[in-house]
Amino acid sequence: MAEQYLKSIKVGFIGGGNMASAIGAGLIHKGILKADNVWVSGRTDRTHGFWRDLGAHPTLKNNDVMCNCDIIFLTVKPHMLDDVLETVVGRKAGEKFESKLFVSVLAGVSLNILYTKLSTIVTSPRIIRSMPNTPMMVGEGITVYCSNNAESKDLELIDMLFSYIGMSQNVPESLMNGIGGVSGSGPAFAYLVIEALADGAVRMGVPRPMATKFAAQVLVGAGKMVLETGRHPGQLKDEVCSPGGTTITGIHAMEVGGVRGSIMNAVEAAVNKTNELTSHLN
């Protein structure tokens, strides 16, 4: 029944780039959203071609998304929000749209600011602020979200949508920026680790395609071990490190290289940048 309902709702994306693709394409590929019920505004032929090939409705006009959809995802860059809102007008001059549900993925833009800005074009907008990540495209995403005025049915609906393409959790808004440094930026950090593991294997004579495939699977497997066993990562690490063995020797080399501190610094830097954006935008 829930899946049948999801196939009937009309979902729009203002901004058709990477994040919209991760959410929308992920849900379409899983058969959760019906492509014919998805509208996407974008500016490039490449973007339009991507969505057209999926069976969705690409458009140059943000108003097309507003007029046709029940849920609107805001998937543009944060600094573009004001320009986007200037292009949206009611069905009649000076007329606002009726209440709609908006899901923002704009990093650093608070619920209060979103409400103030969206209230200029919509009567009583219901707003959910979210922080998803791109692995949603393959069903392994992480999305945290928060709201201070969305209805319970709105929150249940969005949680259901995001749960189909990964892990989803409602959190206090005060945690959004901090979590974003791990979930939002973390995939890029993980790709760097995969590349480094593969490079190490290549240096030792392993062919590049094989090295990359095995390195990626190492992170997939390690992640599942943490999630499914519930054991602390340190405990799982210790179980692999035999006394005087190869793995503990490698761990020592990583510690000498400052890998642990560098990754912690990367998360801190990402969060600080988001806090900087928050201060500027709000």
C-alpha cells in the first residue's frame, strides 16, 4: 500500500544536478517513484537528457515544478536560492502558491531562513531540512533530516522515501552541520582511501582494475562488519592484528603517517566550512 501511494505522488526537483540525480534516479531505479510523476528544472542539455532518458519531465522553468508537484526538493547551490525564488511566480500575478512540502538539501541554510524565504512565494510552506549523500544512487545513502513545522505525515513520507535508498534518521537541527561532515563529505574521504589502498596494491604489482575492485570491497565489507556486528571499530581492528603480524605492521605505518589525525581534521574542516556558510547565509 505504501509503495503504491509513493508511485502516485508527484515529486519535483529545482536543480537537476548530482544530488537531485542521486535522490530521484535512485528512487526511480528502485521502482519507488514513477518517472512520469517526476519534474526537474535544470539549465543544461546534459541535465535534461539525463532526466528525459529516465522518463521524467525536464524543464527550464522552475514554475513547472511548482505547479505540477506535491513535494519539491530544493537541490541547487545554497547561494542560488534567492535567484531561484525570483523566477517563481503564482498562477496569477501577486498570488502565492498554496501550502506545499519542501525538502531542502541546501548545506548550511537553517529552517528559519528557509521559512522566511519560501513564505514569499508559498502560503505556510512545510519545510524539511535534509543532509543526504550521493551513495543514495546505489541504495546505500545516509540522510539526516529535521523540521520545526512539517506535519507528522510529511516526516513519515520523507523518512520512507529516504529509507528506500539507504539509512534515514530524524535529528535535532543543531546536529545537522556536524553530521554533514561525516555523511555528506565522508564519501569523498572514503573514495580517497579506496584510491590510496588501490595505489598501494598497484605499487606491489596488482593490476589496477583488480586493485580498485578489491579496495572498494574492503570498505564495503568493513562497514557492514561495524553495522551488523555492533562491535566497536577498534575491537574489529584488533581482531585482525596478530602479534608481530602483517596487519599491525601496516597499522603502525598508518599511525606514523598521521592517517587517523588527518581524517579527523578533514571532518572538522568540512564542518567548519559548513558553519561558515551557515553564518554567511543566515
